[in-house]
Amino acid sequence: MAPGTDPRAIAPLDGLTILEISSFIAAPLGGLTLAELGADVIRIDPVGGGADQGRWPLAPSGISLYWTGLNQGKRSVTLNFRDAEGRRLLGDLLAASGPGGGIVLTNAGQEWLAYPALARVRPDLIHLQIQGHRDGRPAVDYTVNAATGFPLITGPEGLESPVNHVLPAWDVACGLYAAVGLLAAERRRRRTGAGSAITLALADVALAVAGHLGYLAEAQVTGTDRPRIGNHLYGGLARDFRTADGARVMAVALTRRHFADLAAATGLASTFTELERLLGADFGEEGDRYRHREVIAALLEPWFVGRTVAEVERDLAGTSVLWSRYRSFTDLVADGTLAANPMLGPITQPAVGPLLAPGSPLAVDGTAGPRPAPTLGADTAAVLAGLLGLSAADIGTLAERGIIGALAADSGPGQGAPDS
Amino acid sequence: MAPGTDPRAIAPLDGLTILEISSFIAAPLGGLTLAELGADVIRIDPVGGGADQGRWPLAPSGISLYWTGLNQGKRSVTLNFRDAEGRRLLGDLLAASGPGGGIVLTNAGQEWLAYPALARVRPDLIHLQIQGHRDGRPAVDYTVNAATGFPLITGPEGLESPVNHVLPAWDVACGLYAAVGLLAAERRRRRTGAGSAITLALADVALAVAGHLGYLAEAQVTGTDRPRIGNHLYGGLARDFRTADGARVMAVALTRRHFADLAAATGLASTFTELERLLGADFGEEGDRYRHREVIAALLEPWFVGRTVAEVERDLAGTSVLWSRYRSFTDLVADGTLAANPMLGPITQPAVGPLLAPGSPLAVDGTAGPRPAPTLGADTAAVLAGLLGLSAADIGTLAERGIIGALAADSGPGQGAPDS
């Protein structure tokens, strides 16, 4: 940074350079999270792209919106990993990546990408390896989720089959843990000079979260699994309700005050008081709200079904009741939710077009808004020239020999600027 | 750290002190994630505990297993927030928290806990405020989830009602983003001396993740929502199958090789080849596997239903096919999964007893194994003595006057040691 610069104008991760050899969700999301806070994240793919290059959903052009979403604001380099010279270039880039570099984030399992091999060229290496299981066996979000209890308690009461989440929640958590791990290790390196070899297993992420949320302790201590309860909230009061205009809303009363406000707003205060007396219950207590959830919900149902969403909104305004309307992704586009949120901004994504795309949910000084993803390989020449000092002629020869990806003159803006 | 210490024996976040004024999941998980990597995380609650003190699940003693799970390895202080002197003690602790301190993580909205108030006592303050919506309106995981599209595409095909996830995935992601934000800001502070005011909205976490996974771009570009497809995998091949012994397994073929291996292992290779010819399809392509998922799954069903899980395991061993058995939380206890995983270790949790509890999924040198959660307020006296230099007599007077929580002689081990 230049002297005299306002320190808060500097991105929190300014000066950090990360080489990401990744595919699918977790590792790319980890790199993305750091890129959004100012790190220079260079995603390095095999020529032609990784296994996630064509993952659905696709834009009409055939380009993967999943890939572009997970690689916003990175630079893209393609190397021929099948050729020893291509593999050596990766080591050269790592060695040349400066004092804020020497950081590798990967979910690839090849030996030449592992910590022992890469620490030879960069002794202060910080290397984070994402894997399926701790012992190296592969796993993906769908198999980890099946193995971790949640699908058996998700979905409508009475259903017999498991219900998988659609959100790849374990991949998301794993990617964010990876970002935490790299920053923690970089802090130690700044203090001591030492690098780190970190492994992070997707299956462990799921077990750790299930443990910290109390599921594993509950199973150990009580010997029982909690029941499948549909859209009710375990140990509290929450449920979806249909409205007069055919919409659905979720309403939640987490605290005594929430419940009192809900009872008052729905005109059911005296009804609930009478019911509490009959049942010997106190609906101010979360346990009692939960035990009697069916009768409480049955009493609330007519209130919701007699009102449109607009009327629900009017009648719950100014109360502490937590509620929201169920919305689809196209609703979020159509109702202006995306346009109204300053976290999202306009980008022009090559081969997709203009889009509202998210930046980091971490609102902090010094960070930029959303940037498009690079076109695959768009930054190969710039990165080889910038980090390794190779000439245009050298780079052209490497491309002709197939050691690096083809240099497309029209390969798009690379690490593009946001629309302004 | 002492000179001559092996730098890798030092925890990555050694020397960091975080004051956490928190409740429920996101903020506590953020602090926990940093505590697991060596930070001294001091959770400060109002006397008697926060709103999450009794959240289910509960141990037979009535203590919340949710609270203990989310506060492992922290220290616990209770202050009387209703009293100006209790509030001032929080500022005193912040001022005295050393060069690695001056860090506040909170989801509480009170003005005296906000950045402007606390930066007066600690100008280099790093303050991360978790809130529901960016504009300060409240929201919780259940309402954010309803508002973000996923419940309408989760669950069995043909179902009309929304299906909420049971895993509070947005809270989990929010807590991990908070850990990232604090570490990123602490890096900037080490370089520039400047603090940071960071806000993080739960609703923004959900929108950012939906955006980065392509859901928002898909809705914008195609104008349509993807369908509800049960336990199939959008744009690929994955589904649950019943086995001969009444279990269920999830099987996934993400790549051409996975599918070829699945076809070979199930003896269906020539059947699939014939079917590809009839349909004009190439099941090596993920799009074609997805389009024809129903017929592919129908052909696979008899293979699974004719085998026990042990036979499925035997027949898929050595192939690249990704699969796992659906398991409940009690299955994970009974089948030895928890005991076999070195991430989990034995702790003795006060008022709960012996448990296998998780440490960090980030496997890195210098970190300790799992530690129990403190008893509420167990560390009040030690923290006031250690950071503020108060005498036992001063502390006793504060407790008698109700400025701090009662000092229980039997208040448990506080930041206890793991079983060994």
C-alpha cells in the first residue's frame, strides 16, 4: 500500500495471493470468499477446464452459471497438468507469488499437488487440502448428507423416505471453513514464518456442525433421535401457514415476547390463556410452545388463511413476530429483492450478459462490489508475464506447444471491472 | 510465545482475544470456530443467561445441549447489562484485552454494544455485528430460508407445500462468514493499525450463497425456477435407493467415469448402451444423465433392492461410485462412526457427563482437541482478575451488589481440560 493511504480504503486481504486448484463448490467458494475481501485468487485449471466446467444450471450460451457464480472476481489460468512442464509452471507460480503468496487451496488429490511436493518449492507454504473423508476416501455433499442424520428428520411428518437438502449446505460450510483455515494459518505465518499443512474433510464438517448444534450429544445422552416434524421448529414454535391469496408464510415465535405479540396481533390472547389453563401449560416457555405446537398452529391457521399476505404484513407490523413470505428464486428477481439489496450489483458476465450478482455479505470498508468471473484461461498470459516475467514470445511458444491453454485474443475481460 | 518454541506447536490464533456477546447459532458458532483454532473467546452473557440458555435439545439435567455444543472451549462471564456499571465493565474488559484483543462479535442490537460506543474505549476496535436484514430488521434462519427459494424446491416431487431444511444452514454459514470477517479485519489491523466496523446480515448470507451457486443467475437469465425433483441431483445423477435389508443408500455419479463404473458394477453396461442408442443420448454427459434420470434410476432400483447394504458395499468397493448409507444420529453413535473419528474426543461436560464432542474440522498443527463448554458465568471472577486486575474482595463486592453474576464455588471447571 502507498504511504498516506487511508487504511480503511485498503481491502482487508490486500496483498494476499492464493493459487486455487479446484472444482465443484467447496474449494471454489473458499477462494471466492477471500477474493471478495481483496485477495488475488488465481484459479488454475487443466486446459479445457475441470470437472465442474459444465455443471448445471447453464446459460443459453451453454456456459455454466454455477461456474461463473463460484469464480467471480478470480483470475483464470489454464495449464496442461498432463505435461511435466505444465506441472512445473504451477510450482514456478507458487515460488514467485510473493510474501503474501505461497498459499494453495485445492480439492485435487494428485501427489504432485500435495503439501510435501509443493513445500519443496516454497518452504513457508500454506496448503489446504479439501477431501471427502479424513482418510482420503471420496465423498460429496449428497453422500455426506445421507450419512449424517438430517435427511431422516427433514420433510413432512409421516413421510417414510429421506429428504435430502437441495442447498449443498456441507459444501458451503466446508468452503467457508477453508477460508477460515487459510486466514488463521496466514496469521501464524506472519508471526512465526512457518507454513501449515491443513486438511479439511467434508464429512468432518458435517459431523462437527451436527455436534456443535447438539445433535450428536442428544443422540449420545438420550439414546433417541428427534422426530420428523415437518416445518415445525424443534423445541419452539414456527410453522408455515397458507394465506387467503394462496401464498405461504413462515411465522416464528422464539421468545416469550414473540409469542405474546403473536397472540395479541391475531386476537387469540384470551384463547391461548384459556388453553394454557386447560393444559396446565405456559406458552411463554419454549418447551410448552413446542409440546402443544399442533393445537397452537390449528388455532392460528384461520387467522392466516383469512388474510392476504398484504394483510398479514399490515397486522404484524410493529410487533416482534418473525415472519416471511415463501418466495421462489424468480420471485426474488420479479419483486425487486435483488435490485434493492446493495450487496448485489450489476456485472456483465462474458457469454451470459448483464446480471445482478452478489458481493460479500461481509459489509466492511475497503471491499469492492461484485465482479464477473473470468473466461476460462483468460488470465494465463497476464499471470505468466506478471509473476514469472515471461515474454509474450515465450508465452506464445508455451501455448503452441500445448503446455498452457490457447491464448484467445477474444477471451473476455478476465478479472473484469464491475459495471458502473 | 516463548523464544525457541516450535512455531507449529503454537495454535494459529494464539494471542487473539474475542469478546462475544451472542445468542443462538451464528455468533456463537463464529466465536467457537476461532476458539477451536486457539483464540481466547470470552462469551459475555447477561446474569442468568441469554435467550438461548434453555434451547432444546436438553440433557436430563435440563441443561441445553445446544448451548454447550456451541460454546465449547470458551470462557463464560456474566454481567448485569441493566446496570450502567455492568455495561461499563464490558468496556473495561475490551480496553484491557491487549494487542490481540479489541475484538467484539455480537448479534445483540443495543446501542451501547454498537461500534460507535465501543470504539470510544478502543479506537482500533474490530466489531462484527450480525443482524437479520441489512437494514436492521430482525430475521432468523427459518424466515430467511422461506424467503430464499430453497424450501419450494426441496422435498418429494409433486408435493405442494414448502419443505424447510432442519439443518439451520444459513446460521451455520453466517457464523463461518463472521469468523472469516474477523480474521480478515485482524489481518488489516496488524498491517495498518486500523480497526473495522463490519456488519453481516443473515438474509445477505442466504442471497450471496444462492447467487454464487447460480440460482439467482438462473432465475434472471432463464426466467424460470428449477423443478422440485425429490432426491435427484439437478443436472446430474444421484438418488436414494432402498436395499434388501430395508436400509436406504444414496448413490451419485458426477462424472463419466463414475457412471461407467456404476454401469459396470451393476451389470447394466450393455443395457445402458442400448438405452442410449434408443434415446439418442450419452449418459457420460451429465445433462443426459439428468434428462433421463427416471429411467436410469428405474433400471438401477432392482439391483439395489436385491442386495443388502453389506452386499452393495462389497460390489461397489474399488469403483469410483460415490455412495453412502442413510444413517440417523443414533446410528452414528451405535455404529462407531463418532468413536472412530479422531476429530471427536472425550470430554466431561458439566451437568451432562462424558461425551464424544467434535473439535475443529480444520486439521492443522498446534490446535487442541475438543474442550467442554463452561458453566454459565464460571469464568467471571478469573476474567475480571486477569484482565482488570481486580482483587477477590472487589469481585466479591461486585457480585454481592449484583453487577456481575453470582460467584458459585461449585460452578464447574470453566474452560476445562479435555479428558486424557
